[in-house]
Amino acid sequence: MDRDNTLWVGNARAGGLSRYEPSTDTFTNYWHDPDIPDSIMFSSLETVLEYDDMLLLGTANGLDTFNKTTGKATHLFHAFGAKDSLEGRSVRMLFQDTAGTLWVGTRTSGVYRYRRHGRTFERMALDEKIALLDVSSMLEDRQRHLWFGTANGLVRLNTVSGDVFNYYESDGLAGNNHYRNAAWIDQQGILYFGSIGGVTRIDPTKLKKPSDSAKVVINGFRINNQEVAINDGKSPLKVSIAKTEQLALNHHHSMVTFEFTLLSFNSSDKNEFAYTLEGFDEGWNEVGTQNNATYTNIDPGDYVFKVRAKNSRGVWGQGHTSLAVRVSPPPWATGWAYAFYTLLVLLLVGWWVKYEKKKLELEQEKSINTELLRLDKVKDSFLSCTSHELRTPLMGIVGIAEMMMEERHQRDEGLQDNLALIASSGRRLSNLINDILDYAKMVDGSLEIMQAPTNLGELIDLVFYLLGPLAEPKNIKCIKTLDEHCHYAYADEARVQQILLNLIGNAIKYSDGGQIKVVVEPADDAFIQITVEDTGIGIAPSEHSSIFESFRQVTHLTQDSVTGDNVTRDNGGGTGLGLSITKQLIELHQGAIWLESALGEGSKFIFTLPLLANDSAAHTHSYPTAHHEDSHIQSGAPSDNNGQPARATILIVDDHPVNRVFVGRTLNDEGYNVIECDNGLCAIEKVKSAKQKIDLIISDVSMPKMGGYQMCAELRPDYDFLDLPIIFLSANKTDETLHQCMDVGGNDYLEKPVSKTELLMKVSFYLKLSAYVKQRA
Ligand code: ADP
């Protein structure tokens, strides 16, 4: 019935289209006539729909529009198979929805939407299996969904989103195979579909989801094949895996397994699954009925695990279930860690640059230091070589000056004074050279001592004697007090003499009269304490701690006798080395030195030396000087020639004529016979020629042709050291040369510049000793 209340009937089986004429109660029929082009296309009609002011005729051979007034048909859609046209010829259903859209259901090619403006047909994306089935009915529900009855279930189409859901008998339909046009929607919007199995009543508002879209549920989760407990502290699951929306994993979770199942009334073990881990897999993994997915070693990052299922009828579900998965990096691969590494690398690079710079600086410093040390050594060796070279000529000058002073016929006072000046300047220079040599040894640690029993009383007397010329003009009284248990120290005799010379020399230098007292007393069971006390100018306490440092000199002020002003006192040309060498020498003996003094109250230098355990062992080294308990020194040489063989003959061997002259005259003056040689060979000849008996030899060490040591070694087999005492002279007195001297059989050693007194003392001593032994033999 059209809107003009005209009844139209479409007849199947070649019956054509009929219009009922109520006035005559007859039908006007329209058939297909091959000779008339605008007759209807096919006489067997499937469906008729009023469309605007026309009729649409669906036939088994195509779709016609039919003009109700003229009775002429237009074959609307000839181009079957062309783009945007109907593919199947057999139009089974025509339906216009509430929005006015025309829907065309075909027998074999699904459902089309007609777009009026473009006059095109759009094929709806239905499931292939359904789409190919005969569309037997169409309805629109209140939610504007279209429903199609088919030979295999119902199809619901969301005309806006294009979502399609299929419903089957398994979802509760009365039957799958629906009858043509057996579909109805009632006033309440309830749908009715007739099928071979009966009528299905559907309330779209209460409709459950169809089974094909039944939910796949992730219902199990294992890590390293172990079931994961919920919320046990370490577990990544806070709630069950099914309710988990985001799963947080870390690098310890190297193998994870998801288990899943299909929630459906008709689910069975024939359900098949497909899953994917977005971000890890390239596409879906179709794994058949396997209901789990295992992943190993997933890199840190964000992923989505998706799973979908195919039901037992082989239909894939409409959607999928998904689970967000985040794999956090291990602590050492986090952003913070990388920031830390970067910082570390920067720090290391910074440190390395600094280290290299420092290394370079150190290397430069080291090479400068090495160069400085080398230069220092060069300087030291230059100093000591030069000093050695200076000593020999100096000895000559001092010796000759002394000798000329001693000459009996020399009575010119002016000359005497000048000679005394030369001698004392020479001695000062010689002491300075000795100090410089000792300082050089002290610096390189080669200062050594040779300890032997040392008679302290005699040594003090000798020093008093040597310093007499300095003390006498100042009227200084020198006093020695010796405890009877302290005659001998176990010390290096020459070095103790040097210590005493320094301390007593200073005491004289810094006193203007008064007295100098040397007290020797026991310090304890093992040490002797020697005090050198003067009544001189004294030393301020502030200077005490530094006075033993090298090159340290105190500035003493004194009153000018004429003007009465304060002037700086002359320190006698000292270098400030004496006390530091003295301290070092005492410490080499395991002793100590200290000072008690105050300005204007004199000074007391106190030092200790090891005590010789058994005094009697010491007599071999005693000097033939008189022993005084409280003695005052006398100036002048001890002229002790009594009791000796008359005019003993002494051979002087030295390549320097100056030295031969000095020593020779000194001995001559004392009444000795002197003969001379300038090398060792000559000396041996002289001794062996037996023209004249030689009683003693005084020899230099190094000489051309033959040196002193070789000469001594060659003589010793025939002349032992009491028969023929040999005394060596050398500018270079070291422990080594002393050893060499003793090794070749020398009796003694005198250091250049030779002190006249010492020379005479030693000569006298050895001659007496040799005479004494001969007497007793
Ligand atoms: P120097 O060669 O200058 O005498 P020393 O090392 O022997 O060097 O002495 C260092 C300084 O100590 C001297 O310059 C002097 O000022 C002071 N000194 C040493 N002994 C005495 C003393 N008995 N009385 C006063 N001052 C002294």
C-alpha cells in the first residue's frame, strides 16, 4: 500500500507487478517485455519498496525504479560488478531506515548502503561467512541498529560506527535459519525474528553480548614458570592478573608467561587464540588452542599484551583483551644511572686531565730537582776539591811563617809580628777549609768516626796549648778539672780534638778576659760529661735552639771603648759552621750537646761522649805530654830532647820543596839530623845504602815515581815499625787514608798543615818508644 493508498503486489515466479483498481476490483499488471526497453527488468519480483514518489523493485535480475503514474521502469543499476555498484544481481531485501538511508540485501553478496547523492552502493563489511548468506529480513531497532535475518543467524549493524555483531542459536536464538520477511518490531521496540526453530524475541536494551565477542580473560601469570603470588611484597601483582590493568616488571623477570581463556557459555577446548605483545611482536601469533604465551628477555620499555579468541564455530571474537606491560630497566640502566655514568665519565676525564697536568708538573719539578741535585753535587765536589788543593800550599805558608818565628837569630820584633799575623791568618783559613770539607761530608752523610781509647786530659792540654796564642793576649786563664774515673773516652781522637778546638776556641773568641774552665766528670755509667764554661759575653736564650744550625751566627753587640756606642762585635771571621759540625760529631759518638747561657753571664757548652769501659786498654794512644790535674797551659814548644839518642837522623820524603824546608828546619832547630828525598824510590835507596842509620821517616803520601804507601810496604819486611817509625803527612785525612796508612805499616798520620808542636811531639814520642824497646831487648 503506497502513500496514495494504492495496493501494489509484487509477484514471484514471473508474475510481474500488479496494481489493484478498487473501482473495478481488478489488477493492472506490468511484465517484462524484451521489446519494450522501459518495461520492468524481470517478471519475478523479490521485494517492492515505496521510495519517494516511486517504487523500487527488487528482482532476481537487478533493481528497477518504477514510475507509478507512467508505469515505466528505469533499470537503475545495470553495471553489476562495476565499482560502487551491486555485485550480486539477486536483490532480496529493500529497507529504508529512519534516517532515510536505503539498504539493499542481496542473495549472495551481503548488504549494501545506497548513497543517494552519488548514486553509489557501499558494501557493508560483514563477516564473510554471513555476508554471503541470503539476507531474508531487515529491521531497525530504537537504538538505530539495523538487524538482518539470515540463513545463519542474526546480524546487528551499528550504522554509525560500522561495528557488526553476529548472534547464533548458541547465543539463545530460536534458530539460525530465518524466514523471508519474518521480522517485526513492536511498540515497545521488541524485535521478533521467525526462523525454522521458532520465533526469537529480542529486547535490544537487555541484550547480552554475543558469544563471538565473548571476553578473553587473562587468568594466569607465571614468572620463570612459577605461579606468581599476589601482593607478597616482591610480586608485581597487586591484584589478580585478570584485574590488573598495568603490569610492572623488572630485569629479574626474564621469562614471563600469560595464561588466558575464553569466557563463553559454549566455550570449549576447540577455542583458538591469537596473541601479540605490541612493541615486541611484529604481528599476531595464531597459536591454535594453546592458551598461554611465553616471553623471554623483554627489553625495558612499554608494551601492550593483546589476546583474542576464535570460538568453536571458527569465528574470531569482535575485540581483544589487553594488558599494559612496563618493563623497568635495571638500576644500572635507568636514566639516573646513565646520568651518573656521564657524570662519572666527566669526573674521570677531569681527574685524568688534572692528573696528567700534575704528572707533567711533577716530571718538570723532578727534572729540575735532579738538575739542582746534580749542580749541588758539582758544587760540593768543587768545594771539597778546591779545599784539598788549597790545603797543601797553605800548610807551606803557615809552616814557614812559624819556622821563621822560631828562628833563634830572628829578633826583629816587627818581622815577628808580621809572621805571627801570617801564621794566624793561615790557621784561620785552614780551619775554615777543614770546616767546609766536614760540612760537605755532613751533607752527603759520609762523615764517619773511628772510635778508639782517647786520653781526654792530654787532648785538653794539647788544645789549650794550641790555642795559647789566642788566650794569652786576652789574659784568659784556662783551667782543666778532670775526674779520676774519666781519663779515657771511647772516641775518635782527632774529632774530639776538633770539638774541643771549636768550643774552647769560641769561648776564647767571645770572652774578654776571665777564665775558661773545662770540667770532665762522669755523666752516668756509660758516658762522660765535658763542660766548656766561659765568663764571656753569653748568648741570649732566644738563640739557644738555633745556634747549632749550619751557618748560624749570633750578632753580639759590644760597647765601643772610645765612643761608648753599641757596635757589632767581630766574630773572628767565623762561618757559623763550627757548632753544627761539633753537634754532628758528638751525635755520631751517640752523645749529646746542649747549652746553658744568658747574655752577659758567660756560656756553658756541655756535651757527652762514651766512657771507655776499661781504662787500662787505652795507653797505646797516649801522648808523651805531662799530666796535670789542674794545669795552666804554657806557650812555646816543649823542648824535651833529653834521653834520646844524640842527633837522631830523620828522613823527610816529600815532592814539595816548601814542605821539605818547613819540616826539615823545624826538626833541625830541635837538634835532629835531617836528610831529604823527593820520592819513595829515593827514600828506599837512602835507607838501604846504610851510609847513615835512619831513625825515623816523615813521608808525604802521593809523590811521583813512588808514593809513600808503596815505599812503606817495601821497607816493612826488613824494618819493623819500632826499628824504623814512619809518620805520614797528608792534606786529605779520611778514615780510608788512615786505614791505608795502618795497612801498609805506617806508625802515625799527621794532617797538613802540620802543627809544629804536634810534629815535634810525635817525632819525640816515636823515637823514645823505639829507644825504649831497643833498650829492653
Ligand atoms: P763561628 O764560626 O761563627 O764561630 P760557630 O758555629 O762555632 O760559628 O758558632 C756560632 C755562633 O754562636 C757564633 O757566631 C757566636 O755568635 C755564637 N757562639 C758560639 N760560642 C759562643 C760563646 N762561647 N759565647 C758567645 N757566643 C758564642
